Amino acid sequence: MRRVVVTGGGTGMGLATATRFAADGDEVLIVGRRKEVLEKAASAAPEKITPFVADLTRSDDVARLAGTFAEDPVDVLVNCAGGLVKQSGGGELADAVEQYRRTLDANLVSAMALTEALWPSLRRPGARIVSISSIAAQRGGGGAYSAAKAGLHGWSMGIARKGGPDQITANVVAPGYVQDTEFFGEAGRSGRHDALVGETLVGRAGRPEDIAGTVHFLCSDDASWITGQVISVNGGAYLS
Ligand SMILES: NC(=O)c1ccc[n+]([C@@H]2O[C@H](COP(=O)([O-])OP(=O)(O)OC[C@H]3O[C@@H](n4cnc5c(N)ncnc54)[C@H](OP(=O)(O)O)[C@@H]3O)[C@@H](O)[C@H]2O)c1
């Protein structure tokens, strides 16, 4: 039994990842801002999945979450929370800058802060950290979102260096288009669905389970020599 933290674990890829670990008998804490969403997700495996309500852009929430692990080691941290942040206001420069900052907070600073806060609690040797970025980090097109996700790449490489002596690995999974998540809203799929599927070599959208499987592998013993990497999981939509 491992102790696993999955941010964004109430929906989409995070939920698929939490479910995958729980099926192994691991204890999984899922983190998000919406209590009812987390509780519904946890009800699928109530003895294995525990909800924790927190806004990871708030350092007091991050500290409160880390405090629950003051005595227990964390085996796996999956930084999955994030998404698109819309610009509000009248289109002034200040509105754009606000959207940049909120996007960086939601997708990059949140992962950095939680990893920092949990660092003393990570199991030594052998903890695993996986952060979810995006194909948008690799080929652009997402403005501040691309910048935030690309930031995860460089930051995670540094974490891999820091954790190496303790056999702690840190990797990034960069998904392409994954349907059946809340990323594109309630429909669970992009308005550009056909075009995005057409960009893949295998002719289909990703499923949350595709990402969960890769994350699960990166957290296995078989992946103990994989660290500091960015793993593309995108059906061939971007070749690397
Ligand atoms: N779907 C895609 O095609 C795609 C492609 C590439 C990368 N990604 C990335 O994959 C990750 C998972 O997204 P998904 O596709 O599974 O979409 P999703 O269903 O929208 O999942 C995102 C999760 O993050 C949580 N979250 C967002 N901001 C948070 C915050 N400040 N504090 C705590 N939790 C927060 C959300 O829950 P609450 O709203 O309840 O907080 C939600 O459960 C995201 O980082 C996303 O950017 C998605």
C-alpha cells in the first residue's frame, strides 16, 4: 500500500489516475476546490480514496494539505490540477497581465508550492513525482497556458536533480487532446474535436485512462531509472 496524492483528482485525468492507484490497494488523497465533486469521486472507492478540499493557488491551503502528512510519508505526488483561465475585464493590458498571473498560479505555481510543502514528507528512498503539462508546452498556441505548462518542464528537471540522491524521481507527462474531462467544459470534448483527432497518427482522442496508465507506470518500480523526463502522450499529434 502506498500513500498517493493526486491534485485535480476529482475529475478527468486526475480521477482516472486516482482510480488506477486505488485499484492497486493504494490510499489516495484527491485534491480540488469543489467538495461535492471530490466526494462523488471518492464514493467509487470510499475506503481507498479520500477527498481534500483546497485551492492550490492559496499558500494557506497548500500548507494545510501538507500538514496532514506531517507524520506519514507520501509515496507518490501527482500534480494534475490546472486548466485554462479566461481573461476578464475590458481587454486592457492590466486584464491580460491578470490572466497571465492567474494561469501561472493555477498550472505552475500550484505544483511548485505543493511539491515544496510536501518535500520533507516524501518517502526516502523512492518517492515519485509526476506533473501534468500539455502538448501546448511543446508546440505553443496557448499563450500563458503554454508558458505555464512549459515552466513545469524546466522546474521538474530541477526537482529530479534535487531528489536523485534520495532515489526520488520527478517526471512530466505532456498529454495531447484528451476528451471526457472538464477541460473543455461540460461537453467533455473540444469544439475542434475532429481536427484534433485528425492531428493524431492513431486517429482517436486520448482518454483519461491513457494518461493514468502512463502516470502509474512512471510511479512503478519498473520506472525507477526514468527521471527528469518529459513524456509525450498524444497519439502522435506531436513527435518528439
Ligand atoms: N484535457 C486535455 O485535453 C488536456 C490536454 C493537456 C493537458 N491537460 C491538463 O491536464 C490536467 C488535468 O486536466 P483534465 O483534462 O483532466 O481536466 P479537468 O477535468 O478540468 O481537471 C482539472 C482538475 O483540476 C482541479 N483544479 C483546477 N484548479 C485547481 C486549484 N486551483 N486547486 C485545486 N484544484 C484545482 C479541478 O477541480 P476544481 O475545479 O474542483 O478545483 C479539476 O478536477 C490539467 O492540468 C490540464 O491543464 C489537459
